[in-house]
Amino acid sequence: MKLLQVDFEYQGAMGDEMSKALVDLAESINQEEGLIWKIWTENESDKLGGGIYLFADEASAKAYLEMHTARLKSMGVANVRGIIFDINLPLTKINQGPLFKG
């Protein structure tokens, strides 16, 4: 498994307004190859949007990051930061990471 962290400057709606506006996008993300889950992130005071994604493998995470970066750039987002991480499973388990729930 690979964790993908993405963030970027975001001038659009946040909170409830964002939740309503981006339902179709959220549903389409569920169809991405290798996606296990996504946590949407937003920071209204710093005007940042992004997400934390869990993918089944590095190839899926890289492919999604490439596609998502291109999509964001086509929407006028100049700088997209995406980092793929390995997960330290023993320590994550100690802290009840969502990989070990249910």
C-alpha cells in the first residue's frame, strides 16, 4: 500500500458549499484504479485544498497523481504538491491507523 498526500492553493468554496459542489468528483474518484480511500482536506485560512489517499500500490498512486495534477492545472491551479509515502504498519497499528479498523 502507498499513501499519497496532495495539496495546492485553492480559491474555491469550502466546507458545506464544497461538499455540495464536488459530489460528482468525489464519486468519480471512487472509480480510480487501486484507490482504497480518500480523506478530503481543506484549510480555509491558508486557502489550501487537497487530500490524503490510500492506494493499493505505487503504480496506481503515481498514475492518479499524474492525472490529478493535469486536471488541477487545467482548472488554473499552478502548483500542485504530491508526495507518495510508504506506510510504517507496526507504528500505524499502535496508533489505531484506519488500516486496522473493522
